[in-house]
Amino acid sequence: YLIDKGNHRHFMEKEVYEQPEVISHALGHYVDFASHTVKIETGAIDFANVSSLAISACGTAFLAGSVGKYWFERYARLPVEIDVASEFRYREMPLSPSQAALFISQSGETADTLASLRYCKDNGLKIGAVVNATESTIAREADAIFPILAGPEIGVASTKAFTCQLAVLASLAIGAGRARGTLDAADEKELVRHLTEMPRIMSQVLNLIQPQMESLARDLSKCKDVLYIGRGTSYPLAMEGALKLKEISYIHAEGYAAGELKHGPIALIDENMPVIVIAPHDRFFEKTVSNMQEVAARGGRIIFITDGKGAAASKLPTMATIVLPVVDEIISPMIFSLPIQLLAYHTAVFMGTDVDQPRNLAKSVTVE
Ligand code: G6P
């Protein structure tokens, strides 16, 4: 990897556009593109026999883990306890050696994540590290290393590391499902086939949405607050969208579970606060649309990020509808990350912020 911006204005933009390539590289390490099977050396971690999984991480890595929780629980029937590392390390959580623990970190040096790892290690758990930096402290102290192979990420706001973390977690969840007998060979083939289609779909989406993201970003740059909502894996994605926007554009944003809207944030809704609804046409779609209806009824402006089926199914008026290809549920978080990243990126560019080095933030937080 050559560390320059190439034809891009910022590292962040370059890293967004690199995703099809790096995801393909990462997937190549975990799945077989020809036979559509997973090929994971889980080493010390015996997914077939662990009683549950504890996951801990910070920032964007925590949100990747939060998506992973849905996958491990759904595909491997493996209960997952996840928390931000700054809480996890002090919770005095009862743990047992029958559990395994996963730590997700781009840098592999985040102090709280490392402390959580050591807490689990002291309790006799086997440790897996999902890291970009394979020579890092977290990688060194783990029993099994799962590299995300994203290449150097320079922009402080994580983009390609996030989607590579997701690709690795999805592969691990499928592998765990096979090991635990909750997925059969046909399920595995089907899910892995979807994963292998991801790089191509990502390129297609990146080419497709760029102009629309730029024009929407112009509108967003005038807002003071933005709300992101979603259900299922789109819930952590909503939080990731809000995190990206606040990190680099300094616009206040919140990510919420769509079903929680009526328990608070709905009170904020007026014509000045756009609501970004992340809703692929999946099992949750109808429910999310009914939350969207509640927003519309209160004069809220909706930015609807959906797919072809979703766009056809909803007749609600929106400020903008972003239509992505229809994809399987297992890859939608990676595909739906793209508009979320570009929206934050272009908004920050309009605001004139220092996109790659946002104020007060560090790429790697090695102090508590
Ligand atoms: C910092 C970075 C974030 C990152 C988080 C966790 O806050 O600005 O982009 O998600 O740390 O970092 P890690 O290296 O552990 O993934």
C-alpha cells in the first residue's frame, strides 16, 4: 500500500473508495470464492463448544461488534454480551472459562480495549482479536488473531476498517454457525456466496450514489441536528452514521433504534431536524416504515436510505430517497455503510472542516 491520497482530496475519501478492493482481499483470507465455504483457523477459540461470546471495543469498532452480535446470535445461536470497553473493563462482569471473548480494534492499541482483554484473560477466557495492526499489543496478547487486512487507515474517521471488521465478523459468525451445527452446508454456501458478491456491489454503489450524496450533503451542512434510525443491524449502523457525521462535520447527530423513537427523540422532530432512516427491505422493513410514518406526521424531513424493493413499497414523502441494490441481509450493513460514509464526508467538505484530522480526536487512543 502506497500511503498517499492518489486522486482524492482526503485520505478518508480514498479509503471509502478503496473498500471494494480491501474487502475482497479480507474476504479472500476467510472464505473460498470457488466453493463458497468459510476457511477459518479459529485456533484456540472453540466456537462449537463455547457457552457465549463477550465482545468489547471502542468507537466505530464497538459498532462493528454490535452488528456482529446480531450475526453470532442469529447464525450461530451464540449469545453475545457486548459493551464499550471503558465500561466493560470496570463492570466486574461474572465470566467463566466456558465463554470466549472477542476484541475489535483497528489499531490494536486502544487502552480500554486492552484492559478489557486482560480482564477476560485473567478470568480464563480464550481471547480472539479482530485487528488491522497485527503487530499490535492487542494482537500479541490474544490467543487467536483475525486480521481485517484493510491496509493502513489514515483518516481519523474509520471507514474501510469498519467494513472489513464487518466482513471478518460475518465470516466468523458463519464459521461458528457451521461449527455449532446451526447452519448446514447449503446455508453456508448461500451466505458465503452473498459475501463474495459484496466487492462488486460496493463498486457499483460507490459509482452510483456519489452525485446524490454531494447534493444531499449541501442540505445537511445547514442543519444543527440530525437523527439516524434503524432496526436490526441497521440500528448499530444508525449509530455509526451519527458518529461519522459528528466526528467530521461537528453537526450534532444521534443514532437510535427506530422502535425507541417514540420513547423520547420524537419530541425533537420538526422541519429543521432531518431523520435519516436506514431501511433495507428486510424482516424489519414494515416496522421501520411505521416509525417513518410517525416522523412524517410530525412534519419531519426524511432521508430514506433503502433498496429497490423498499423504495417501491413505501409511498411516504421524503426529502430524499437513496435507492441501493436489493441484497441479502448478511451484506446489507456493509453496502448501507457506503451512503452513510459519503454523506458524512461530503457534509464535512462543505463545512470546510479538517476531514482527516478532526478537532480533538485521535486516530488511536492509548490513554484511558
Ligand atoms: C478512536 C478513533 C476511532 C476508533 C476508536 C477505536 O476514537 O478516532 O475511529 O473507532 O478510536 O479505535 P481502535 O483502533 O481500537 O479501533
